[in-house]
Amino acid sequence: MKKSVLGAAAVATLLAALFAPEDEGSIVGPATATTRQVERVAVAPIAAVAAAQTDRALAIHPRRALEDEEAATLFAKQSWQPETPKKIMLDQQAAQAAHPAARVDANAPPPLPFQFLGRFVDEGKAAYFLQAGERNVVARPGDMLEERYRFDGVVQGALQFTYLPLNLKQTLAVGDLN
């Protein structure tokens, strides 16, 4: 039974191949142009042609420019080490050199990297939920955060932190703490 089914399938395939229509458009001949056609074509500078091709390619693929930028940073040097105060200071100096109009006070700490999410009180002890970048952090008074900040507690309805490299106080306004 299996052999007869396989034989019938083979015969059907052979007949389909024999009676299939000819594919006449698959072979493309060389392009030929007459002398008049060549004379009509204006010769453009190579840079203009390349720019037109680039514009056309970006119009067809609008994400290509974004992908090129992402590809450029694909193998950039990355580190899991936290930034040191010296690196922060060098970054600030580089930013000042690049934008002299936007001078930053050398004794000013960087902006707080925390956002307030909420508060929890258990047996009279408060814990504060903060977000630092993509991470959620639970902070209690006296805790070290991000290796550069110490959470001091709540002062006049705002969370107070100490930026340890410069020993400066910073506050994070949180609104109502009920």
C-alpha cells in the first residue's frame, strides 16, 4: 500500500514537471542603450549621485540611520564599576570645557539619582522605597546608597542625603509623607 502511494506521488510529480509552463522571464539579457539615449543622460557629479542614493535609501529604510548609530556603540567599552568621585569630576570638567557658557560650580554635587516611590512603617521604624535608575532600593536612616550617598532621614517633609565625596547635604522633595 505504501509503495503504491509513493509511486503515484512520483508519477504525479513527473507529470507536473513535464506540463509546467515555461518560465520565460527568468533570464535577463544585458542592458543595451542606443547612442541617442546615452546623449540624453546628463552626467552628474559622483558626490551628487551618491547623496541621491543615500537619500533614497534612507527614504526606503528610515530606521537605517538609527541602526548605524546603534552599531557604532555596539562594542563600546562598558564597565560595571561605579563611577568614582575623580571620574565624576573629570566628566564635569570635560562638560565645562565643551560648553563654557554652562559653568557648573566645582563644589556642587551631581543631581540626586533617586526618585521617591513610597514609605513603609513597621513597628515604628520607617523604610523608604527609592528608585535609582532601573533599580529599586529600600533605604533606612543611616544607610549607604550607590556608594556615594548616605540617607540621613526626613527633614521638614523631604528626604535628606549626604553626598559623601564632598560631604554636602541634598534633599529630595517627596510631598506628603502620610
